[in-house]
Amino acid sequence: QKEVEQNSGPLSVPEGAIASLNCTYSDRGSQSFFWYRQYSGKSPELIMFIYSNGDKEDGRFTAQLNKASQYVSLLIRDSQPSDSATYLCAVIKAAGNKLTFGGGTRVLVKP
Amino acid sequence: KAGVTQTPRYLIKTRGQQVTLSCSPISGHRSVSWYQQTPGQGLQFLFEYFSETQRNKGNFPGRFSGRQFSNSRSEMNVSTLELGDSALYLCASSFGTSAGETQYFGPGTRLLVL
């Protein structure tokens, strides 16, 4: 079992719709959770971080964390073609600053 | 504030050679982490440096090494290059004073080993 798992996609979403991305992790000691966006040929760009159970909203993005069920999700509202990218879920365990990444979910927003 | 910078951006080497990559963190950040990204293995952690000391290490062979200077700039070195070392090498910086901090990535160095 991989430490951080994501559906590889592609997740095809019509423009203006909500894209829902999920991520599960195996280590219950994980305490910091991140979503990065990566365009083809570019480096990862931070979208959101979340540390506590519940929802966290930032503009069109909402991160949701459920530590009991060991999953973290990302909602993208009013999806735009510019949101087409690979979304990487990453986790840091209790000690240290090592990011463990999922394989990423490719999102395609169609006009 | 300037972001993380990495040099060179692209590199072509042949098997058996060695390579050194450089990373300058965001001003005020003292932690630099290195990651390798390949299509097959995804993003994998190499090591983290803080205050010129290696603080964490991933599961890579000893051919991969790094160091950090007093101004927080970091270098990583790969010796005896293999074809499988072809990858995007990313560095990320953070303040480094707390566990679980947000890390910001540089543009990466794309290494091709022939």
C-alpha cells in the first residue's frame, strides 16, 4: 500500500463545474497536508495547506481533512480551463519536514 | 520577495559523469529539501538540510549527496550517473523552525543522462 494514494485520472470537468479530488494516506501520525498544482513541464505550486479536521476555503478552492478516515480532499469551484493540471496531494508526518507525495490526479477542464 | 531559484535549469550528462545542482532558498528560509521527480516513481524526497546539517534523508543510494552553506544555499551532487537518474530535480525551501511547515518549490533542474 502506498503511503499517499490518489486517483490518477484524468478527471474531466466541464467549465464552471466543481472538480472534486480525493487523497488517502496510511500513516495516522500525519499532521500536515498540502495540495500542490503542477502544470506540465513546471514545478509544483502550493494551492492549500490544512492541519486541522474540517474545511478550509481559499477563493475557489476548499480543502477538507478527515483524520479519522485518513483522507483529504480538494474541491475546485467554478473550474476554469486554466485549472487543467496535475494536482498533487502531499503529507508530512509528525516529525520533520519530509513531504510524501501521492501520484497526482490529472484534471482536464473542458470549455 | 524572490522565490526559490535553481541552477542550471537544464543539463545533459553521460553515464559515469557526476553533476552538481544548486539551489538558493527564499530569503529568510533556512531549510532546503531536495526531491526527484520521474514519470515512473513520481516525486520522491532525497534529503533536507537545515543550518548546514542534513536533518532528514530519503531512500536514495550514497551517490546522491548534498550540502548547505552558511547563507542557506544548497547544492546536491550525483556521482557516477546512471540512465535512471534522468529526472526533474526540485528543491524546496521553508523556514525550518517547526515540523510540518509549508515548502515552496523552485523551478527545478531537468537532468538528462545519456
